Amino acid sequence: MSREKIFFTPGPSELYPKFEEFLKDFVDNQFGSISHRSAAFKKICQHTDEQLRELLAIPAENAVMFTGSASEIWERILMNCTELETFHLVNGSFSKKFYSYAQSIGRHAHKFEKPMGEGFSYSEIKVPEYAELISTTQNETSTGVQMPEADIHKLKKNNPKKIVSVDMVSSAPIPDIDLSLVDTAYFSIQKSFGLPAGLGVWIANEYCLERAEAINKKGSIGSHHTLPELWAQSRAFQTPSTPNVMAIYLLGRVAEDMNRRGRATLQKEVDQKAKKLYSYFEKKDGFSLGVAKPEHRSRTVAVINTERASSEVIAALKEKNLIIGAGYGPNKESQIRIANFIANTPEQIDTLLNAFEELF
Ligand SMILES: *Cc1c(COP(=O)(O)O)cnc(C)c1O
């Protein structure tokens, strides 16, 4: 099967190069019809669990759990790990949405907000005393701003009693987040894992589970996908309800392939492509970089300011079957977003930059 278009959209995104091969194996094995209580399913689930643990260096203590999406995990974290107060580092649309989830389920939600395109300096973060959760977004997909891993680790070190959560939706497995130093992290698979949407992956430590059990004794942690239930089922390579078996299977195969290539190799390749993208648009007339500070510039989602309307740029590239993203929310017409995920090969990035040279 050949692909006519190349997607540089930051989610849903270009599919992993071997996606068709893995999908064919799924179909040929008739995994779409097996019971999710069967030994065959447990084997699939165990394989995905093991490959993710290797890829992301997930501590044995932590659980790896499957949900419908990353935004579902926002609500799970709020309901299972907090009772009253939360604190959110907001610098774009996704981090703001998590904050608004906290407000709408009645938490006293605090935020420290930065204008679009800016990141956080560690020294200016003041964590409210009674916040139970510190929500960080390692890669804010709407603005192309990343948070340095060391700052996230430091937040936990200096606030040991608070739950530190890390949104890695559009960057995992690239950043070096040490999952033994934070409490919970999560992603969905339609961004940097190069798969169709429909699965969230929730990694949590025992401290999160303890919190959920304590809150459950006096109040409510909800009914769907509670942490204690997801946790217990995941230990047996099972899920509370019928899961997206296809996505779990494909994720296991993609993670296995990423492990074969080696995370260090993937990181190096992503960084080389990012460098190429940013140095091109830094010099290109009519374009400039959306994120001023190099340390806050995303490795996986390049956000670029455009002098002409972004819709014009997007349409011209589309004629050549190159699909890039518009700016997000208020920046829709003034920015473009280019995914630099693992599935976007160095050759594809070259093809895209050659097209920019030709067109603009
Ligand atoms: C896409 C995205 C989400 C939401 O993921 P869904 O799978 O759509 O729920 C959350 N955070 C970030 C940073 C994202 O890019």
C-alpha cells in the first residue's frame, strides 16, 4: 500500500512506517474477534506493557493502564488523585483544557499562565500550599513550547507530597522524563507514536493509588475506569471494560520496533530534523519561529509564524500532497504547525523544506 499524502500534522499524524505490516498481522491473526478475557489477549497486553516499560524506562512499581484517550486521563487523575485543590502550569490550549476540567468537576483550580509561545522558568513557579496536584505539560502541542525535563523533576523533588503529572501526549518517547521521579504521566497514540487515535496510556505510581484508595474511603472517585480497578486489572494484563485491542496490539508492535532502533537513535534523529526545520525557518523570508527561547522550543512540534495567511501556505502545500497543521485556536491564521514525530522520516522533512523553497 503506498501513501499518496505525507502528513506533518501534529495529531492525528503520519502513520508509523511499518503500520500497514502490523495492521495486516492483526487482521491475519483475527485478533479483532478474540475475547478480551482470553489468554491470547493477555499475551498481546503483556507484550505492549513490556515494550512500553523498556522504551520509557517505566519502574516495575508503576502501573501501565489503557483508557480511551489522553483527555480521559485528565479526568481520571482529577477524580482519583485530588479532592480539593489543583495547580496547573498553563501555556497553551491543552494545558488550559486540563485546568478547565478541574474547574468543571468542582476543584479549586489554580493556574500559572504564560502567554502563547512562552515557557516557564523554574524560579518563577510558585506552587500553592494546598494544591494536591501539579500539572505539567512536557510538550504543549498548540504552541510548540516544551518544558525542560529537569524542571519537571525539580518540581517533584521540591514538592514531595504533591502529585506531579506529566502530559507527554505529543512528545513521548522522546523526552528523558525519569518516571521514577514523577507520579504520573500519560499520552495518546495518534501523535508521536504514529497510530490512529483511540487509546490513552496512563502510567501511575503507588502514591497515586494510595491517594485514590484514601479518597474512595470518604468520597467518590467515580465509577468508570477508577484507578484501583484499572491498576488491579493491569497487573493481570487485563482491562476493566472491553478495550481497543487493535490499538493495544499496534502500540506494542510500534514500541517494539522503536526499542529495536533504540531510543537514543530516535532522539538523535528527531533532534537533527528539528535543527534542520528551525534553522530553515529562522532564515526564511516571510516566516519566523513561534517560540523565541531555544530551550523552550519543542523537539517534536515546530510552530512557525507566517506573514501570509497560514491557510494560503497550507493550501499550496496540499497541492503537492504535503499536509501541515494550522496554528491552534487564536493563532490559526498566523501560524503553521509542523510535526516532527518519529514517523516523519528525514527524507520527508527534506521533501517538505524543498517544497517551501519552491513555493515561497
Ligand atoms: C492531543 C493532546 C491531548 C488530548 O489527547 P486526546 O487523545 O485527544 O484526548 C492532550 N494533551 C496534549 C498536549 C495533546 O497534544
